[in-house]
Amino acid sequence: MRVKDLHPWDVAPKEARRIQEQLAPKVSLKNKLRQNPKLIAGCDISTSRFSKTGYAGVVLLDATTLAPVDEFHLKGELGFPYVPGLLSFREGPLLIELFRQMPTAPDLIFFDGQGLAHPRRFGLACHMGLVLGVPAIGVAKSLLTGTFAEPGTDKGACSPLLAEDGSRLGTAVRTRTACKPVFVSPGHAIDFETAAAWTLRATGKYRIPEPTRLAHSLVNRVRKSDAG
DNA sequence: GCGACAG
DNA sequence: ATCTTGTCGC
């Protein structure tokens, strides 16, 4: 699929933050999902303890049945370290190259990390959403920034994630009864409610929604089976 | 200065 | 994220 070349990636942290502040205003919270999405995707990257080698993977699922219909993966170097708030500069390049190699574009993409729930309102899902030009949702397993009231204990319970100034950042969503909630925030071309609703719709028997759960499984499987 | 800190 | 064994709860 076609991707945009918005800026250089081989930059220092200071420049990376400047780029985030420059692009954040371009993120849209207007829902642009097509009427009846057919194909949704989940992606992730796996890497070993002290290696710069990363394994990126994407799993395409039937939006109605959540059955996986296709998958792609790519091995490459992670040229940027993990720095809280700058995750997209570490995982972005490899994920973008992988999506660029794909023949078709999904209707919605789930990312393992934050979207708008970021210090500069520009988490991984926002960055990738803009570059790929596809509706994107960030589903993080833990919090980066924001506060929330504990959602009800039942699956489906939600509670707004708020910034210090009271503005909305995302939603704490209970995807499984009695389990810790996940933090859902818009990446691009989607609103808060639709992002939370699709996260629940894409969730099966586990805490992590099927798209990213299957992608995580894929990249770990690929990394472990790569004898070198 | 101190604490927090997606993956 | 990854490493890593057992253990507690539904």
C-alpha cells in the first residue's frame, strides 16, 4: 500500500519531539471509517533483549468474524532506542516498510501503544495513522499519561482517560471481566467512541484485542524460529 | 531536585 | 519489550 514520506526518521530525540509537535495538529478525530469495514489489521514488533534486530508483523482479519485471513512479516534493524514518548521513532520505520510492501490496505489498523494519549498528543497510532492515511487505533496495555476512574468490573465497562486540563485523551476499557483495563485512544481518522467500540468488537476471549494479540503472537513466533 | 515513563 | 517458575483465581 502507498505510504507518505512526511519527514526524516534518522533524527535525535530533540528533533523527534519537534516533529511530533509539528504533526500533532494534523491528526483528525473525525470518523472516516467506511460504512461496513471488511478488513481490519493488527501489528506489532518483537525484539530480543540486547539486539537491534526487530521482527515486524501484520495480521489481517475479517472484520465480522475476526478470523485471520492473511499475515505479513519483515525483519530489520531498530535504529532508535526505546525512549518513553518516542516509541514511533523506534518501531515506525520497520512497520511502515512492512505496510508499504502489502498489496492491499486494511480499513482500520490497531497498534500496540498509545494514540492521542501521549504527552504531545502524538503516540504511535497517530504517527502511523497519518503516514499510512488509514483510520488507526492505539490500544496500550499500560498508561503513559492521563488519569482515569476505575471502570466497572464487567467486560465492556469504560471510563474516560483525561489530561490534566480535563480534556479527553482516550478510554480505559475493560476488555475482559476482572482483568486490568486497556487504554484505547484515537490514532487518526476516528473518534473516541468509535475507537472504544471497535476495540470491544475486536476483542474475543482475551484481554488484548484479536488484531494486536495475533500480531504479537506472529512476531514472537517468527523471531524464535529465526535461527540467526 | 524528584517521580513518571507506551514498547 | 524480554527474561523466566511457580502460583493464585475464575
